Amino acid sequence: MSSTSPNIKQNTDQKSYVELPVEPMDPQLKTIQPGGGIIINLEMLWGNWRRFWLKTFRRGYVNQMENTRKGDFNPCPHDVLDPRDLKYYENQGGYYWDKNDDPFTYRSQLPFAREGLAELIVLSILFFGGALLGIGFILTSQLPGFLTAIGWLLVLTLCLFGLEIVWFFRNPKRVVPEGDELIVSPADGTFDTIEEIEHHDFIGGPAIEIGIFLSIFNVHINRMPVTGKIIKLAYKPGKCLNALRAESARENERLEIYLQMPHPVLRPMLVQQITGAIARRIVCRLKPGDKLRKGDQFGMIKLGSRTVIVFPKEEGLEILTKPGDKLKAGSTILARYASSHDKNPSVAEEINEEA
């Protein structure tokens, strides 16, 4: 893994880049979850009741939150009483609270994906609650032996589904390797495809495209591959083909994140969040102009899916992973540019081996 992939030819021309202008938000992106869904509708309904209760019985709290709230406009179609009301509208700008004034910052520190807490609660109640009801029914009913066996089998199935939901929405901590020359994986999953592109319009020249397949057993949180600024977001509705199929990268619903590294590097990159046959909900909290560090979380894809990253092919570029490798978002090093190789040719390989 320490040498450049044999399928990738070296580009002998040193590429220089210009700073790109930030483009307006894609008008299709009204919320952080453009595909909608049952859970988001349930949360909106719950939010209506919560705001009614706060206005009626906790006016002091509402006044306190209003006094600490910042921003110059309401990005939501409803009143914003506290940070929970902004959950699905973080990408619209406007109101916000500083971390010290936000009583719900702890949710970002939980060992579960912040964007999937509602699904985690609802589906856990559904599966584990159903299992408990099944156990109660079996123990209190005089069922024939074969029906009792079927009942216990259904209970076990519900428990397994519940455990999978808990496992799916986990949010493990990651150690992010330092170095501007290193590109880390934007997703957990399997290194699925690699392709050399002769000319990519956004990159402005030759590029490398790597596809990552995420099964239902992978962490589905997406992280920044490098430190950079968000230049553009583009949402493209589409099909929900199996993410293992090559055409899914072209035909499925996806959200494209165009970013650029800061001075003096200014390398442009592209990350695509792509749905699958089961995963039909893309979540992206970003908006044009946001600046994030390498390894920062910016969203997720709910259930099996695909993530694609495109980055410039330059002289000395070294691909440090290969198809079939298991990747970890924010910690596995996908590639390294020449300056890192000059300083210490083995550091990236050692970090990947430790991970």
C-alpha cells in the first residue's frame, strides 16, 4: 500500500490552483435532509407540540433562549425557541446559539449519530418494544409448542433488528492524522472502485475518483477528507439502485459537496453522498462558505449507501489504499501528496496499519 496504485499513472505537471468563489446555496436544499421522510415529519409534528408547551408553561426559558440567540433572520417555517428548532435548517444560515448558550450541545458528544437520534429512538421503541410485547404475550398465553417456537423466533428477530439499529447509528471517536498533504477517507466502508479521470471540470485537470461502499453494518457518518471551505452544494434527485451496482453512482439520488483547501494549497475536491436501495435519506448540514477541519463530521447517509471522493492527480501523488480495503472515516489515509512523502515516506502507512 506504500506505493502508488499501478493503475494510476503519474502526472508530471505541477498543478497550481486559484481561489474559487463561493456559490449560492442550491435552491433545492431547503433542509439538511432533502429527501424528506417519515421521521422528519414526526419530528416536525412533535416540534409543534413542544413549542406550544414551552410558550404556555416555560415562558422564562423561552425569554432566556431569545436573549442569547444570535443571527439576523429565522431560517425555519416555524418559530425558533431553542436550538432544537434549527435541527433540520442548519444549512440555511440565520439564527444560532453559541455553544456556551446551547443546552443541547451534549447531543453532539453522544456515542450515536446526532442526525439519527430520532430514528434511533423511534425504531428502538418499535423493535425492542415489539419484542417485549411478544415476550409478554408468549408467557401469558397457552400456545401450542410450535406456535411458541415461532413466537420466540419473532422476538429474536425483533431484538436483532433493534441491535442493528443501535449499531448502525453509532458514532465512534476517530483519531485524525495531521498533515495538509494527507487525504483521509470521507466514509467508513469498503474501497470499492478507483478511476483515473483525464479532465474533471471542477478539479480543472486530471483527477482520481475513489468509490466507497457502505453496508448496513458500517458507520454512516461522513467526515471531511481535508481541511477546507465549502464552495458549492448540488443536490440531484434520482433512483435508489443497489449501491453495489456501478450505475448507482450516476443514476441514484446524491448530494455533491465541492470544497477547496485553504492557502497556499488551494486544492479543489469533490465528495458525493449517494443513496442506495435501502438508504434513501441523505443528511448534509453544510452550507456554502462553511470552513471545516479535516475529520469534522458534516452529515450521514442513513442505511446502506455509497460515498465518492474526487481529488487532483499531481506529481508524486501516492494512493495508500487499494480496492477491497476497509476504510474508517476521518482516520484511514486514502492518499498522500508529494511533500508528505519527502518528509517521511512511511508515516501514512504506519498510521493506516495502526488504524
